[in-house]
Amino acid sequence: MRTTAIAPPLVLPRARLRAWTLAITCGLLMSAGALVMIPLGAVTLFRARRLYAGCARAISLAVLRLYGIRLVVHRRDRLPRTQTVFVSNHTSTLDVFLLVGLGLPNCRFFLSGFLRKFVPLGIISSMMGTFFTVPQNRPLERKQIFARAGRVLRRTRESVYLSPEGGRIRTGEIGPFNKGAFHLATDLGVPIVPLYIRIPASVDPGFGYDARPGTVDVFVLPAIDTAGWMLDNLNANKERVRTVLVDAHRELRAS
């Protein structure tokens, strides 16, 4: 008599099931937000960028709440209302939600054009007036993107955020910086405000989607005056700002 073995039903580990469930729910939440923003944009002729940024902030904070993440901002003074270039370390996939959730005043963002393939994120970020970048191996296109951004920001007097960190290195230290943010700040003649993002290992999803509940801290560091900066000193000024974030990283990690 032959017997046939019956495979046991596939059971996902509890942690993986949670990660997939939250990722799908997050995608649905962002899709719903994008679907609300499109007719809102049509009614306002796609000219109410600050309104769309407010919607994007609400979506970002909802995503953080969904994951059980509490955002705590540490700063001595109010965030600057005048034109500013904001920069930060690049920690994980949470960064985009944390930074938009901060509500940086009258601020546009730079974002990798690769992320537009995630359609809801592409719609939301486009309506916010985001500048989409291309990889470093396409320098001519990058130069054109930054030149256009400079023209737009000079006209609108808006602030801008971009991460100069090219990539997170395995040791957990802050990686090398690209020059675009510092070229832009020099060109506009506006201060740079560094932001240090600290995500505990118990929360950090890295560049995946499995974020866990906990508290994330964002430290608003003192503004760096760029008056008198020259493009000839771009590398030195870039390293000066990187040193500020490296010092913050090491000091806060040690504490």
C-alpha cells in the first residue's frame, strides 16, 4: 500500500508576516494618499505646492505611526524660516518619512529618480516639487539637474533638503559626501543646517522595510554660515560639514 506524504502548510515566521503586512498596508496608505492628492492638484491647477507638502507630511507621519515609530526632534531654536540648505546623514529607508514628517519650512527635496518606479511615492514627491537625481555615473545630467534646481530656488527663495552621503559604509560610520549640496549652498549663498538622524538598531530596517517600533531622534545642529564660500574651496567646505555630522554621530553613539 502506497502512502503519499502531505507537505505541511507553509507558515511564515511571525516577524516576517508582520513585516509583509505592514509593508502592504503602508503601500495602500500611500496609494490612497496619492489618489486624494491628484484631484486636489487638479482643482488647484497643481500650483499649491505647500498644500501638497502638508498632505505628504500627514501621510509620512501616518506611516511612522503605523510602524509604531515615535519621532523626537531635538533643537535649540525654531527651524529657520529663511532660505536654507538642509543636509543629513543617510540612515535607512525610514529617512524619507522622517524628513518629510519633520515639516521643514517651505522646503523642497532632492530624491533619487530610481524611487519614482514606486508609483505612489513618485506622484506624491512630484507634486511636492521634488528634484529627481540620476546616478553619479551620469555627471552631465546631474549638473543640469542641479543647475535647474539653483535657478528655481533662486527665484522662489524656498529651502531645500538633500543628502550628500553617497552611501552607507558597512562599519556604520558616515560615508563619503558628494559635492552637489555644497555647490548649491555656495551658489545660493545661504546657510547649511545639518540634521543628524539616530535610529536605534532595534528599530532600524536598514535599506529594507522591516522597521520595528521605537523612538527615532533627529538632532538639528547649528547652522553653518556659507558667506564667503567659493567654489574653489568646495572640497574643503564639504569635508568641514561632514566633520560636523561625523562628530555628532560618534558623540551620540558613545553616549
